[in-house]
Amino acid sequence: LNGRDVPSNAVINAVVLYFLKRGPESQMEDTFEKIIYQLNDEMRICFINATVNELRYPNSHTYQVCLILTKIYMRSEPHIKDQITRVLFERL
């Protein structure tokens, strides 16, 4: 993923959904945080975008994604905060 062939958005969306269905929130939060820190800027934006795609209807995924993004945002570096903010503002 990082610096190699760029996977399609469908693959990234599938990976995000897989992790959301997989386990408890605390493990997902740590997993998402590790993934976000290891990706380059372009792939990180694609991953954040796929994560934000899960913020649709009031359901368990929406709640989990909201908590995960909030906690990652609070702990992250300024450039990652900017990327999360950018993806969210693009939705408005």
C-alpha cells in the first residue's frame, strides 16, 4: 500500500469495513491509528475518506467511526488533523 501500486477505492473500502466488523472499539481504534500513521499522505487521505464513508445512517458503524475518528483526531499530529478535517469539510 505505501508507495507501491495504489489499490482501488473498493479495496480500501473493504478493508475499512472489515476492521469495523471485526472487533471491539478499542482494538479498532489502535488498528486504525497504526494504519493512518504508516500510510503516505495520498493513501492516508484515501483511507480516511473510506472511513468517513461509513458515517451515513444512525447505526453501529456510524457510532464506531465517529468515536474512532474523534479519538484519532485528538491524539494525532497537526498534518493528520488537517487531513481528517479536509475530508470532513469536503462532505459539507
